[in-house]
Amino acid sequence: MARGARRSRQRAIAAVIVITLSALPEVLAAELPITKNSPIPDFQNRPQDVTPYDFDAPPQGLFRTITTAEGFDEELGFHRTHEIVPVKPTDRFRSDIPAVFIVFHLHQHYQGFQVFGRCFPEAVAGLDPTVVIGQDAMHIALEDESGYLKLSPPQDAWKPGRYKVEIHVGEQVNEMSLMGTMRFTIVAASGD
């Protein structure tokens, strides 16, 4: 009789467990909070959280660093590639400098393209600020991680004042290729 009572008790316990487990999803579902339907703009970027891209500032995104300098040098890079580094980085140059260089390092990219620099006299006495006075372009191959643009003075000498350089990236210069703007100042040389 003990054996029969034990089996009967085990069956009763098994039945209670089965009933409890089968009712568990209903109990858990009944306790879930009901959420309201949220409007779609709640899932999108909110205008107050998004900072607009400033095309009038130095380029970002593709460029890790970009600077104006008196020159550049080539060094053997980490991946045994030629790395172009700025020499005497500054944004103020003497009027007798033979060229202004814009040296940049890039993030990884998956195709070749060109980097263009178009120089305008932003605040230079006697020069129209809307006329391009110099430009340069550099083809960037897939393996290139750095590069430079060389801006020579107009008419063999820089006039003192403030210059801006539009940086464009792509196959040609257009309104969609603008990435940012670099600025530098030319000051009179001591003999001027």
C-alpha cells in the first residue's frame, strides 16, 4: 500500500506542476505593462540632438587630421607606407614664403579619389574674395593614408591678409564635393 500511495502522491505532484506550468504564460502575460504607441519621430534623430555639419570649418569625417604648414616630410609609416607629416604647422605665414601646404591624414577608405584645394583671398586688400587665386589637387590611391596640397602665391608674392581654402573631395569640384574650409593668414615679412 505504501508503494501505491507514493505513486499516487507523485502523480498528484506531477499534475500540480503541469497545471502550474501551463498557467504560467497566462500569469506572466497578465502582468506585462501595456505600452502606448509611440509616434515615429520618437525613433528618429531629434533635431535638438543633431549638430549640423559646418562646411565653414576644417573638414571632418574622412579626415583624421588636417593642418596648414610651411612644408611636409615623408616618413615610413606603421604599415611600411609613406606617411606625409607636416613641417612647422601654423596658420600664420610670412609674405615671402614660397608656398603654403595643407597636410592631411585620412581614415580608411575603400576607393581612390581626389582632394582639391581652392584658395580665395577672404580679407586681402585689393583682391576680390570670390575669385580663386590658387588651387591644387592630389589623387589619393586606395593604399594612401595621408597627402598634401601645395598653394603657391599669386603673382610670385603673397599679399598680407586672411585667406580661405575650400577642401573638396571626389572626382571634380562642385557644390556637393565641399568637405570644409581651412584658413590661414599672411603677415608682412620683416623687409616689407
